Amino acid sequence: MVNVSKLTMGVAFFLLWSFLPVQAIKILHGPYLQNVNEHEATIVWESDVNSIGWIELCPNDGTNFYATERPRYYDTGIGIKRDSRLHAVRLTGLQPGTTYRYRVYSQEVKDRGAYSSLFGYFAATDVFSKDPLRFTTLDTSKPETSFVVINDLHERDSLFLPYAKYSNLDQRDMVIFNGDMMNSFRADSVYFKGFMDTAVKLFASEKPLYYVRGNHETRGAMAEYFHDYTCPRQSQLYFTWQQGPVFFIALDTGEDKPDDDIEYYGFNQYDAYRSEEAKWLQEVVNSEAYKKAKYHVVIAHIPPAMDKSAWHGEIEVRQKFIPILNDVRVDLMICAHTHRFSYHPHAEGINFPLVINSNNSVLYGETNNGQLTVKISDLKGKVIFNETYSSK
């Protein structure tokens, strides 16, 4: 005999559950581009719950994104789709100087067992009511290029607007963060709310972004996970790229004090790290790609030591990197860290010009007709630095 009261109660619970608001998955942060070169690009984003993630990619050929099923590229590791809030997909096999359209997807992982799993709702970037996101790969044969360098923002994301305005950022090929974009990596939210969310709104979903670590990114409870957010599918945080006639070297200069300083509580090992990086740097400058490039620009957060007042990090840069760079052609080294602008065209013991951008100015450069012009503008748009370097 059917228990009517229990049946009624069961139906009531079902109806109540059916009309409860559904907590759909959301893409909270991103997407943003990392490590774009001629043949690959990495795209990073974060959802609000654990999920699997993938990219749908298609050529910029004028067809509707919905014209056909687009190939999927999953965020995977050791053959397994990553179950995570933070996702990064490395796209390879791309063509130089080619524009691609893309959509990012996350699907909630509600339960994951040994022999079963339960997936939830999807979230994706919009390709229905707006144009799909797009990016263009680099091209070493491109006759000219341009770039913007921003450093020492220290979570002051409001500075992006004047920096973008005075550097004509929307017309530049790429943007470079030269360290200390945060005060410390103490929480995931610092990375996004402190600067990256604003960068995404302005440019980072579609313009190549290269992030060079500063000493403040090495601090905080999340510091060891920085590589998950920046250069996430690369082996190291030092790297190279070339756009048009300019070969860029990004050096990771680590911390500014000795490894055993009380401020680091026994976590740091940067002296050994920089020694390994120096071996890599020697291989880079010996490469044919480096030798063939018209211009050579080195990006490093901490500048080399200039005098006896230098801190340990500056001394390490001077001792380990400068001798290697002195033996080859370097057109300009761009540094940050000091929060003061300075220019050193003929520093003693350094065979190339060095410019240090302040924490309240934006640096931008472009090549044109055999010359590399670099300028710096302050927060009022006044040009405080303007130098030209000729290809030799």
C-alpha cells in the first residue's frame, strides 16, 4: 500500500529542488595571452569552480564561428584533463603572422571517482553576441615592430589608462610587464584584481603579453605558484621571442637581497637559479637567431650594479649576466626596480646602453627604417626620454 504522506512529501521536495536557483559555472578571470611566438601561443583563464577546460580555435577566414565544429585543444597534463579552476592551454603548430579566433570553455567537475565522474554546466566566452576573441602570432619577417613596457605597478591598476593612452598601446604589437606588478603574491585575487583583470579588459585577451618576474612576485604564500599563472607551459620564467627585426631576451633576476636574508625565512635559492640561467643565456646569444636579428633588447627587472651601494641582486646581475652580454651586440637593456628613471648610455664596464623606467612612467618603442626609437612618458603624458638606436 502506497504511503500517500511520504509520496506527497517526496514530490514536494522534488518540486522545491527543481525551482532552486542553479549556480552555473562562471569564467571569473581572463582569458589572457602568454608566450606568443611564431608557432605557438598559451591562453590562460580561471573559473569559479573546479572544471576541465579547452580552447576552440579557428582561422580568421571570414566564416561564422558556428559554421562548423571547431577543433578543441584541452588543458591536459600527463595525458589527463586538468581538474582545476586555473587553466592554461598551449596551442602549437600555428603559422607565423596569422590571426586566429578562439573561444575558451570550462565545464564543472561535480564529482570524480576511480570509475565514474559527474560533469556539470559549461561556461564559455561569448561568440554569439560579439566577435570572437582573436590573436595574431609573431612573424620574424615582419619589417617593423613596436612594444610597450610597464613595470612596478604594485597593484595600482588605475595607471593602466594613462599608460595605454600615452603609449598608444592599442597600436602596438605587444605589451611587456617588467616585474613588480604586485606587492606580493599573497593570494590569487591579488594577481587578478590588482592588475590582470584590467589588463584583460584593455588588451591582454588579444594582444601578446610577456611577463618578466620582479622581486615582489617572489614573495608571499602564492609565490611558488606564480609559474602556473605566468609562462605556465614553459620550462622556466626566463625566455626569448622575436617579432620582426627585434630579438627580445627576458631575464628573471630573482630577489634583491641575499638568499639567507631574514626577510625570506629560508625559502630562497636564487644564486643557484641565476647561475643556471646564465648558462642558458650563453646558449641564447650563441644562437643563429640571435646573431641574425637586427636589434637586440634585454628586459630585466633588477638592473646591474653601478657602484658600491648596490644590493646583492644587482651584484648578481652584474657578475653573471653582463659579462655574457658584453661579448655580443645588445642595442638596449630595459630595467625597472628602483622606482626612479635613469639612463646610462656608457656605464663603466657595460658595453651597451641601459635605461631604467620608473614606477610612474610608461616606456614604448618602435622600429622604423633601420632605427629603434624608445620613449618614456610620465603620468601627464610628458615625454621624459627619447632615444634612437641604429641597426649596425
